[in-house]
Amino acid sequence: MYCGDVLALSYDEQGIVVNELPWDTVHNGEIYFIKNNNTTYLTHGIHKYAGKYIPQIPSWAIKNAQYRMKKEHLNILDPFCGSGTTLLEAATHGCSSVGIDIDPLACLVSRVKTRTISDDVLLNLNVDFWNIFEMTTSNYMPNIDNFNHWFNENNIEHLSRLYETIRTYQSSTDLFELLLVTLSSIIRKSSNADNRSLKTYVSHTHIKKVPDALEAFRSHLKRNIARLIELNQVIKYSETYVHNPASSSESGYLPVKESFDCVITSPPYIKSMDYLYNQMLEVLWLGPYLGINGKDALNQYKKLYIGSQVRDKKYIPLIGIDEIDSFIGNIFKLNPKHAAICAQYFSDISDHLSATYDLLIPNGEYYMVVGNSNVSGIEVPVNRFVQLIAIRQGFTVNFDIGYIIRKHYMIFPRVKSGGLITTDWIINFRK
């Protein structure tokens, strides 16, 4: 078994420049600069989602797994599926997939972007919706504090009428959820909040020119319909299931296959961004459907996330691997809370790898994408520590390669979170 060391290349170097990662041969420690930066093709651009990896990575991983396993149709699991990047790539590569995520908005986006709806139904929607809208009035107000701080009066009226019109489609889950995602995709843009800041806030130094919500929705709906029609032309397999373990309607029910050929995923970074507060306005507008109605519910729900929460500040779990426990001990001397976050993160990763090991077939492949966050001024070698945990679990580590992150969802560095991560690492294990 091999546990690769991090290749010490400067971030100023571009690494190996490629149009796409070579799916047949990669070498441990290599860092790549991927020239192809189209990340919104098909339905990948249907809704922004912070922290998602570029679709070229799961696309490469699927082809690499098909090559290594000599098998075209794979059963793929993404246990941190986010907004469904892996799931969409699985469908376009002729593979079935199951995605799991704790974030209710992410699960909604994942379902919509991987769902096939007939062209005729989609084209009729863009006519019927606006006919219903013209006859609709609404007094709907989401449970958002200081509502007028976030939205101007014109957009409050338009968003409220759009929401009420969308509710008339509840009997058709496919269309209802498509319309909800389209509405969610314009909420931040239609608010007074900065479009690309780490947290949802209104800047008083960079005054925003707020677009009309009605025109934004009209444009996004037309674009999303076109994306889904294009998806219909290229999708090869549509067996995709998305599961939210926190959903009361889904709790304890996960119709997964008994085993998977492959796992492709990217867990949150240590001290990752607060996903719920990044998309606070979107979640609260859709609150009744997502099951998060108001800020108190939001605060309770975010405790379920991995990467940034301390469940018990008085308890720092030992990982049982000297190198990791010693590193966390050094963090503890600087900041006990940060040490607790690191320890909880690696404890969660250990539990996850243990559970996932049992779901993989013999010789099944696991591709995990991680970033080395900065905690208390120290870079955490997450890619190395994950390998150590995987080896203890019984996996064989095949390779660890990096790619330069070319675009960041947020403009501002994550100074108080995990720092601005410039390289992601793809680790491949085999059961």
C-alpha cells in the first residue's frame, strides 16, 4: 500500500497543462492545470452552489474507473453530492447513481438538474406559467427578519407572485421543483445582498444595482428549459436517486443498491463556508418546502453539517493515528475550538470511510476530492491524513493528484474560515 507525499510545487506554477485529465494514466503527486474551464454545460449551470467541484473531475473519474474496472455501466455513489455534479456526469456517461447530501437546497437542485422532462412539456411550461401568473395575486412573505433590508418593494411583490404561481404546480413534482430551483437561482441576484460574498449581507460600500426579479426569472426559466431540452438529447441513463438523510419524509429510507462499483465525491473542506448562511435568502424563501422555516430552524439545521461545526466543545475525539492526533494537539495549543473542529472532521471522515467500505464491491474504486485548509495559520495536509485513515480502514491508495482551482465561487478569501484553497487533490483508493 502506498501513501503519497504532497508534491511541493509552488502555486505560481501551472503544473501540467492539459485540456482534460488523462483518464488512462496519471502518476502520483502530479499537479494539473486544466485548460477546459466550461463548467456550466448542460444543466450544470442551472443553479449556483458554493464549493462544488468542476464537472471535468467526476467526468474524468468515471472514465478512469471504467478503464480500470473494464466495465462501462457503473453503479456510482456520491455521499456528499452537493448540487449533483457527479450525478449529472454519471447520467451522461451511461451510469446509474445515488447521491446523498444533508443540504435540502442542494438535494433539490440535484434532482432537477438530472431529471428528464419531455421537450413538449417544457415548451408548454414557458407559455402556461405566464398565463397563470397574470391571474395570480399573492401576499406570501417568507419568514425572513428585516425583510425590507434585503429586498426592495418592487421585487417583494414580484417574488411573492412568482412563488404563488409556482405553488399551482404542486401536483406535478417535476415542474414544481424545476420552477422552485429557477426561483431560488434568482433570489440573491434580486436582493440587496452582495451577489458573491461569503455570507449573505448588504454592502454599504459597494452599492448594488438590483435587477427586476420578474425579468430575471423570465430569463432564467427560458434558459433552464433550453438546458433541459439539450440534456434530453445527450443523456444516456436516467436512473438517479437523491437522498437527504435529514428529511422527515425520507428518514430511514434509502433504496440504494446492495453495493456500488465506484464512489466519487468531494466532502466539505475543514472550516468550510457556512453553506446555509451563504444561501440563507434562498433557503428561507423556499422554507416551507425545504422544511426550514425561519432563522431559528436554520441555526439548528446547520449543526448537521460536516467540516465547520463543533458538536461538543469539551470533547476532542482521538483519531487513533499518531500523526493526525499529534497534529491536532499542536492546533489545540493555538486554538482549542479549531482543534475540536479538525478532530471532529477527521472522526467523521473515518466513520464515513468505514461505512462506505462496506458498500463498495471487491476491487471497487473510490475517488475523493479534498482541499488542504488553513487552520490557525497552519495548512492541514488533509490529502495525506485522509490516505492514512483509508489505509487503516483496509483501502489501497493508488494515487494522489492535484489540479489548480481556476475559478472561485466567492470573490473574497476565506480568511476566517479555511483560507483560499488554490489546489484540490484527487485521491484514489481501491477496496
